[in-house]
Amino acid sequence: MIIKNRFFCFFFEKERKKIKLQFIFLFINCYLTMQLKIKYIIIISYLSFSFVFSQSKRDQSVDEESPTPVSFPYNFTGKYFGNLKVSNNIKLLSNIPTEFSLLKSEENDSEFVYQLKFIGKGEKETKKYTLVIVNEEKGFYVIKDENGMEFMGVLIEDTLYSTFELDDKMTFTSLRFTNSGEVYLKIMLSKKVKKSKNKNNKLINSNVVLLQQAKFTR
């Protein structure tokens, strides 16, 4: 009987330790699982917050940087200053200190006057243009120069684009306004070099021969 009792006690003690170890392993497993879940929750929450925050900052930067069609050109009148760089495919030809201004016309509510004043060592040279509002909702404008030449301008997002052809030369101009007080001007002059035809189409090739660009700030 004594031997049987000892064997029973030994067997019971062994099972008890086994159950205890299983309980410890189960506890550790649950703890690690909870910690892992908490980490996943923290990581997912952080990523979600980062995405929402970055999206909000991006939307805010777009709103702050780009003017709406309604605000153009009314909120961008004034004087801006910078340098006009003139280049061809070989080198930089000149870097001219330039003043850009956009002012409301005193004669007509639908007209604005903008001009480029080149500040060199000698006398100041000025190019003056008149910006006429045709259809503000659609972004249609007419641009007139001092020689009486007129060409269309179209406002797409925050940039006024215009293109015209004169004496086998094409001029492409973009004038971009930002709410941060900057104006970006780009003028590309291209010259026709070759014409080709087929049964259905007529192709005209041209090369960009001159590039003028500037960044103006208030």
C-alpha cells in the first residue's frame, strides 16, 4: 500500500508540474499574442494617422499654392522682381534683372495691364501687354501687345497659356501664379524647319531656338 501511495503521489506531482508548465506556456503565449496585437494596432494606427495627416497637408499645400480661377487675376496684382534667363541650345545668352507688374486698368473693369521692365546697365526697356477677360468661368482671355497684335490666352488651373504664330515662328508662353507670391514665366520660340505631306495629313516640324524663363517674387 505504501508503495502504491508513493507511486500515486509521484505520478500526481509529475502531472501537477506538467499542468503548471502548460499553464505557464499558455500564459506566455497569450501575453506574446497580446503584445503582438498591440504592436500591430499601434503600427496600423500610426500608418493611418500618417496617411490622413500627409493627405491633409498635401491638400492644404495645393489650396495654399494654387489660385482658383475666381481669384485670378484680382488677387495677384502688384509688382514682382526676378531675373529673366535667355538661353538657346548652346548656352545661356543673358540673365537680365526684370520687374514684372500686374495692375488693374483704370479704363475698363474687365482689363488688366501687365508689363515686363528690363533693368540693364543702360536705359530700361519695357514691354507692355493688356489682359482682357473674355469668359472668366471658362478661363478665356485675350492678350494685346503695344503693336496691336492680339492672341488668345487660356487659364488652366493656376497657369495662363498662350500660343501664336508669326512669320513661320511659333511662340508658346506660360505665366503661372501662386498664392505664395511667386510668378513663373516661360516663353519658348520655335522655328519651322520642314514640311511633309501624305495622303491624309500635313506635318510641320519646328525646332525650339530660344527659351526665356524667370521666377518673380514680391
